[in-house]
Amino acid sequence: MAHTLQAIRGMNDILPTDTPLWAGIETIMRNLLNRYGYQEMRVPLLESTELFKRSIGEVTDIVEKEMYTFNDRNGDSLTLRPEATAGFVRAGIQHGLLHNQTQRLWCMGPMFRYEKPQKGRSRQFHQLNVEAFGLTGPDIDAEMIGLTARLWRELGLTGVHLQLNSLGSAESRSAYRDHLIHYFEKHYEQLDADSRNRLYRNPLRILDSKNPQMAELIAAAPLLIDHIDAASASHFEDLRARLDQVGIPYTLNPRLVRGLDYYNRTVFEWVGDHLGAQNTFCGGGRYDGLVAHLGGRSTPGIGFAIGLERLVLIAAASGLDKLSAHSPQAYLIMVGSRAEQQGMALAERLRDQLPRLRLTINCGGGSLKNQFKRADRSGAHYALVLGDDELASGKIGVKPLRHTEPQHALAEAALVDLLRQIST
């Protein structure tokens, strides 16, 4: 017996019952970004492995454990993108989009990480990435956080909270790194294997450990916020004042470091009550040194990413049925060869006049009874009936399927008026 083919573990199908909610969320995001003046840019799924090693940092879970990397036929090492910011920066440098310019950009699409699949986490996952380049002040930090807060309001999300921190400058982080090494050296026996590996290579990554046995040790470690430079502290104070001014509540989280090495100064995460342990669904921050690190001229940058799988889970838990309408509003039943010939023309006239109408026409023939069954199963509000009697009278039968009104007949102009009420 032939083996039944299955999707690769952690790479999930998004079925027709689910895609309307995805599409509704994506439409709201696209419209909001357009209103804020952000432009779409599309970057490849495959990049040179070196790009991610240099940008994310070699001593990170992503590079050490999670990337899908392989050699192509030329022997070049390529990686399916685990995140999109590095691709944005590479493209910006390559096409001359960054130096002495400001850019507000976004992209949406799949990313790939070899992680343990669980609720809200898959190996192929989807992200919205939003990036801004050429702006140094806390005003763009506040704009980005404000944009995300507005998005949650427009989506009607509940149970979401903002966490905020500052990582300071590269210099202050270097000084903090020495304090951290000294602290963990004193507790070396309590470190797990990953943390011992990172102690001298990248001790800040120890703070990102998910090992519950190390939680108490990490909680007692020195705080980065106590060691940031004066300019970063002023930047952070200004950002907080702006968020207070527009009424965006937040919690200071001094342990928030994010999972990528390129961040500096502002970092933030949005967490949801509906996601269990994997509760972060949006995160980002500043990366002022990344463009220069990847070979471009020094250019400040800031961005965030939204995990769409997790956002969809929150949206569903928040009861956002208004985003997931996918059933047809009308189902056209055709009985007889003449009706079948003229039915498609009728459907196209209705679609011309009502561009937002969700109309399904019956295909495959069938008796009147069977077609009514299909119409009912489709979830349509109305069955439209076209047969010999309707053709002779020049009217179309209209049968409400979601309430008990009797079937009646309408001229085409009156039918358009009726359907307009449910298709706006």
C-alpha cells in the first residue's frame, strides 16, 4: 500500500475555513500601513547564510540551532530566511535606498526556523515586518509602537500588553557584558550547557534562556537598564513621555533583550493572554549599527515583526467573526439548459453592478432539490432561482435561507437593490 503523503512537520496548511480570517487581518494591516506612509518591499526567501550569521549573531539559538541551511549546486551556502530585517538591510544597501535618506518599508510572508512545533509556533511561519531607516530620535520609536497599538484597536483585540526596555548603546552594553560575565562566573555550576557555551561569547543570550531551572539565577542578575549611557537613558525617557502623552500603557521589563544581537536602545514586545507560554506575538526595536555592520554607510534603523499565526489565534480568541466572512451572500440555482446558458450572464451582470457581492453559481447540474441543499450548505443568505418560469416572466426567484420569509420573485433591478444591502 502506498504511503500517504503528509505536510512536513511544522509546515502547516491554512485551509479555506481559516484563510478569510487571515485575509481580513492582512487587509487591515495593509490599509493601516498605507495610511501611515509605509511602502511595501518584497525580499527573497533565500539569502546567503553569511547575511544571517553577521546580522543575527552566530551565538544565538537561531543561527546555532534553527536555520534551514544548505549548499546549492555551486557549493554556496544558502539559508531560508529566519527573519526579514537582514534582507531589508541587504536590499537597501544593494539598491542605494538608505544613505542620507529616510525610508518607511514593510513586507509580509513566510519565514523558516527549525523549532519544536507547538501552539502559535511552526517551522514555516508568517510575519509582517515593518522597518524605518534614517531616523534617530525617539519620535519614530513612538510612531512604530503607536502604529501597533492602533492596529490592535482596529482589529478589536483584547488581552494584549506592551513590554518595554532599553538596551543602551553598544559601548554601554559592552560594559554591562563585563558585569554579567563576572556575575555568572560566580554561579558557573548552576549554568546549563548552552549558557556555559555563551558565557564568554555572548553572555546577554543567557538572559534569553527558556530553561526554568535557571529562572531564579537569571532574575538575580545585574540589570542592563542600570548600566545604560546617559544619551540612551534620555532617549528612553523621551519615548516613555510620548507614549504617556498618547495614552499607550506599558510595563517596563528590564529582562527584555530580544533574541537577535543587532538591537540597541529601544526594544519592545506585545504579549497576549491567549497564547500560553509562547505569548509574544509582536516584537522589535532599534538596530542603529546593523547597516554599517553589513557593509553599508552608518544608518539608523528600527523595526518590528508580527507573528501572524499567533495574531490569528488572538483574533479568533477575541471573537473577530467580522473579519472571517467567507460564505457566499447569494447562491444562483439554475434549472434547465436555457437557464444554465443564461445564468452565467446574469451572475456577471450582478458582479459588475455589485463588486463586493460574494456570489456562487451552481456548477455540475443537479435537481432543484439538490441545488437547494448545496445553496444551504454554502451558508448563503439567499438562493437565487432561474428556471423556465423565471425566464418567461423576466424575474428571478429569491428564497431567503437564513430566515423564514417565503420565496418571491424580483425583476433584475430590484434584485440588485436587495443584494446591495447585504454586500456593502
